Amino acid sequence: MPSAENGTKSPIRVAITGAAGNIGYALLWRIASGDCFGDKQPLILQLLEIPPGMQRLDGVIMELRDSAFPLVHDIIGTDDPEVAFNDADAIFLVGSRPRTKDMDRADLVAANGPIFVGQGKAIDASASPNVKVITVGNPCNTNALIACANAPTIPNKQFTAMTRLDQNRAVGQIAEQVGVPASEVSDVFIWGNHSNTMYPDPRFGKVNNKPVTDLLDSNWLQGKFLDTVATRGKAIIVARGASSAASAASAAVDHMRDWWQGSDGRIVSMALPSEGWYDVPEGLVFSFPCRCENGEIIVVEDLAIDEFAQKKINENVQALIEEREAVSELL
Ligand code: NAD
Ligand code: LMR
């Protein structure tokens, strides 16, 4: 972590794309207040929008300045990805179209996929070689794959996609069902794609050190629980008339905070380019159980896989191979 000679930390550069959008509006205030990188870490915020979003971005920057955050040393607003990613230590790739209620997330790939070609190239050209990238824009696993493929000088493991919102949803459902606060639920995580095929795995989950599988019925865990988590994004779009934004921003903070500061032994969900773990084909951006230590993501490799889990993992591999084929010309 960069440090100044007098012992105080020097600022890190944090880039956020789609910064004037709904997620951006919730995310910026959490980052600026120190929730993500720590309350002693000064920040330079580098905010990217497309030209039609620049006026809205001006307004967001006015509000950020008006919040007088002690950690924020500078704010840069731009429509040039190379300026936004210049020397960036952390990048949140949010900017892209959300789906409407009649679409699946994968239907967005034609509209959003090309964005991640240009942004991958710009990351390669201008970001810090140690940059940590989280992809939020949908379909996020495949968009992360596209960005990663277009940034050949940055190691693959520095590109991730967000399944933490799905994990948080799973924790929320279990907490509600058992009747405890979410803080008492641990080690529930997501396998695969941020899509309806995802597998929220409760088998190693605990509520106050008691196995989730002892507390909750397996029919509920493999039925209503799984369906609720996998289709929650659509349910929110139907109810709110807009896709999840505050909870998505909160999950992005959780993901990057744990990567940056460590997950303290907890298992967390992160989608990253497979190195063949659990026989998932190399390169597919797949959500695995992970721990984070010293700025590194470590996939938890020794978990038992039963027949149901294997079937769900296989469904996700198949779905991600199909998405990869659909964007082959962008890789
Ligand atoms: P939004 O429409 O409110 O905001 C998107 C912003 O991105 C807009 O301001 C737009 O001008 C900007 N933008 C578009 N193309 C851009 C580009 N090429 N470069 C920079 N900025 C660009 O949408 P939102 O609600 O903030 O959602 C953003 C994305 O996040 C969507 O794709 C949505 O589906 C996705 N999402 C993912 C998750 C997840 O769990 N992975 C959760 C929620 C939303
Ligand atoms: C979500 O899970 O809320 C987002 O990915 C938005 C969506 O399209 O479902």
C-alpha cells in the first residue's frame, strides 16, 4: 500500500465507471467515507462517464465536494477511459446498461460487451500494474472475461466479477429464515455465474457455529432458497422499476474491502478467471469460495462436492461457455 515518508499513507487512485449512474451514486459515498479502503487511506477519485452522462457527473462531483470528505484528496471527472484509469490502484467497472424486466442478464452482452473491450485496453495502457478490478456491469462474469482478454499485460487474477451481492442475498435469506441477524451467518457462498444458474451453497454455512444444514430443511435450501437468491435481481426490477443499486454498491464495497484489507478468515464469493479449480475450464470467470489475505485472492480448494453441487457447477460451466462463445470476437 503506498505510504508517504512522514508515516501517513499517500493517496491511492480509485476509478469508477458509470459514476453518474444509480450504483455510482450509492458507491461513491461509501468509498469516500472510508468504508472500502479504510478510514486512514486517502483517495483520489477518478470518475468515468460517457459524454451524455457528463452533465450528471458534474452534479455528482459538486455533491461529493459538498460532502467535504477528509479522505478525498482530489476528484477527476472525465469521458476518457485512459484518464480515468491512469495509475489506478482499484477499478470498479460499473458503467453499462441495466436490463429491463423482460430480459435475462445475458441478453445485455450485445449492448455491454463492447464497452469492456475498450476499457480493458485502456486499463492495460494506463492503470497501475498491480490494479485490482471488480466488474459489476452485466453480464459481469463475461464482461470481466472481455476486459481481462483485452489487457494482456495485467495478470488475469487481477480481474474479478461481483457475486458478493448474491452471497449477501443468500445470507439475508438464511438469517431471516432462522430469525437471527445477518452477522451470525457465515461461510455461505456462490458458485458460477451471476445469472439464474448460480449455486448459492449452504453446505458449509454456519449460524453461530451451528451448520445451516442442521437448522434448515434441505428441500427449502435446494428449492425456495436457491430460487429466491438466483432470481432476486429480477424481483427487484419488477418491484422497484429499476435494478438493484444500493445493495449492489454495498456488495461492491464488501468485495473490494475484503480483497484490499483481507477477509479475516471468512469464505467470500468472488468470480475470477479459473485456473482449473474444481475442474472448471481455465479462463472462465467463475465464482468460487475464496479467502483474501495480503491483497491476494486464494480459492478454497478442498471443499467436498456432492452430486447436487456438481450438477449446479456443470450448469454454470455450460452457461459461461455459451456466453464466451457469443463474445468470441471481443476476446
Ligand atoms: P445506470 O443506468 O443507473 O447507470 C449506468 C451509468 O453508466 C450511466 O450513468 C451511463 O451513462 C454510464 N455508462 C454507460 N456506458 C458507459 C461507458 N462505456 N463508460 C462509462 N460509463 C458508461 O445503471 P446502474 O443501475 O448503475 O447499473 C449498472 C450496471 O450494473 C448494469 O449493467 C447492471 O445490470 C449492473 N448490476 C450488476 C450487479 C451485480 O450483482 N453484478 C448488481 C446490480 C447491477
Ligand atoms: C442484480 O442481481 O440485482 C443485478 O444483476 C441486476 C439484474 O439485472 O438482475
